Amino acid sequence: MSDLFENKEREIEFAGGGIYFYLYQQSGDLTQLDRAIEIWQEAFNHMEHDSSEFPLCLNMLSYGLNERFEHTQNLSDLNEAARLLELGLSVCEVGSSPFVQCLNNLGNVLSIRYEYTQDAADQDRAIQLYGQVAEHTPLDAPELPQQLHNLCSCLLGRFVRTKNISDLNRAIRAWEEILASTSVDSQYRSMHLGNLDNGLRMRYALTENIADLERALEVLSILIQETPLDSLQRPDYLNRFSQALLTRYEHTDKLSDLDSAILLWEHHVEQTPLASADRPARLNFLAYGLSKRYDRSKDLPTLERAISLLEEALSLAPSGSAISLHSLSNLADIFRTRYTDSNDLSDLEHAISLLELTIAQSPVDSPDLPSLKRNLRNALLKHYAITSNEDDVVRANKLA
């Protein structure tokens, strides 16, 4: 027998629930989970709130209810788990291990309930609870990174909902804290590095503070350096690094960043089999980089290579798929670019055909439709200015 229970009969009763819960974990049989909850509930109902084992039993019961909700989506289980944990907070000594456990578990329950109900009050309360958990956890505690991760996830979710940058700032600070306390060999380190990169680049998109982009590139460099060459995640990290380089190029006009990004995308394409579902997207990235280089150099073979890459992407991507539509749109943009420099009417006409095809294949609720229609209308009016074909005006007016 353990020293956690003052009443050995009660300990045996709770252990019975634990056996059924173990059987549920092994088999996935919900009837075993139901029986465990039933046993724990019965024991809990006869327990004094001031007994030393009360917080432990309360957390076990709430965990079982939470687990059952994951299967049944019965909100009453989640509500009861939240009620029990709120009760636990009211009876536990502030700062004690059971108190921190109740804080963390209640934060988990409310986070899950928010995803189910979208009640902002649950998300706000979960953030408050996770913040308290971090405050009561020693800096060298092995569980601190996970607790901070929970806080960051909620903060990022609230930022997406409210667009309050203070939440994003707080999440980035917490991710930096997580990295400082996470060893290089931690299985979660790559996840934490990736989260910090996402947060920094998200903030850069809002503020255009180059320091965030510089730090994101540092973080991605670490991530790439610490990732094995044969890791399935490595291509994604390299691609993110390339995109960050391109973003910095667009901010600073530093050509070496563009050249480095193109070099990485060249490597991606070389390493990607023809049959890979990733190849069309990687061809698009490389084509985009080459089109940016053309904007600087006006070297026509560079633009012609970009066209060939996008045509290959179209030949590989399923018709009407997102990457196919993206390829069509990008190819139309390149032909419009070439027309601007060449005044070759066939380039403009090709761009018009590609835009019409993109619009025809796009879903009616596509967020890209307004810009596609605007580009097509402008192209038609340019065509009319040269040919005086009234049909161009009629088609353009239908897009207004």
C-alpha cells in the first residue's frame, strides 16, 4: 500500500478504478472507462474535502471524465471535470503540488472546451491558469517547457482570435524561455524551435521589424543544423529558411539573400522525385525566386526557365487542385511580366487565357478570386488599348 491514502479501504477502492482504467488503455473498450469513472465517482462522493487524498482522487476522476469526452463529445463530462478541478483549487494549499496539478489540468480541460464551444471565457481562463502554473514551477523543473508550451498555444490561439499583439509578444517570450531550458537532445526541441520561428515571422508580417526576421533566420539555422540529413522534416525546414531569406531580400534588397534562397530551392527540386506530390510546390517556389531575379537582371533566359518550371508543375499537378491553380496564376503573372518588357501581344493573350482558366477552375468561395478577376480585367483593358476589340471591354466590365 502507498502512503497517499489515509484510508486503506478507500485506496483499494480507487485502485479498482485504476485497474479498469488500465484495461481501457490497453483495449480502448469504453465500458472499462465507464466502470473506472463509476468506481472513482462512488469513492469520491464519500470522501471528505479536507482529507489528504482528496486532490489526488479529484484529479484522477476529472482525467477520466476528460478522456471519455474525447471519445463521446458529451459536454457534460467536460463540464463536470471543470467543476471538480475548480473545487480542487478551492481546497488545495496555494503553491502545493496538488494545487499546481489542478491548475494545469483545469487549463487543459478549459482549452479543450474552448475548441468545442468557442467560448472566449474558457480560453481566457486557460491562459490565466497556465500562467499561474508557470509562476509556481521552478525554472529548472523538467515539466516547465511543456507547461510553457501549453501557455504559448493558448496565447497564439487568442492572438488569432483578437489580433492583440501583446499575446503574440508574450508567446514569443515564453518560447524563448522554453528554448533556454530545453537541452539539444530533447525530443521536443525541434517543435519549440519551429514554434518560435512561426511566432517571429508572424510578428514580422505585422510590424516589419527586421530584428524578428533576423532572429527567425537564426532559429531556422539552428533547426537545420540540429536536424539529421535523412530526416523527413528537413526539407520543410530548408523551405522555411528559403522563404525567410526571400522575405529579408524583399525588405533589404540584398541580392545574396535571393541567390541563397534560389540555391536552396534548386537543391529541393533536384532532390525531389518526379512522382513526388511535393514536386509541383517546390517547382513553384523556384520559379518565383527566378522571377524575382529577373526583376533585377532582366535576363530573359531566367524568366524562360521559370516558365518551363511552372509548365512542368502544371503537367504534374491534378487539374483543379490548389497547387494547379497556384501554378496557373503564377504562370499568368510571368507572362504579364514578360509582356511589360517585350510588348509581345502573344504574351498578354497567353496571360489572359491562363487567368480565365484559373478563374473557371477556382471554387466560387476562393479568397483568390477577387485579385484574379482584377488582374484579368486589367489585362483585357490593356489588350483593348492595343487591338480596339470591343469584346475585351465587354468581358472586362463583367468582371468589375
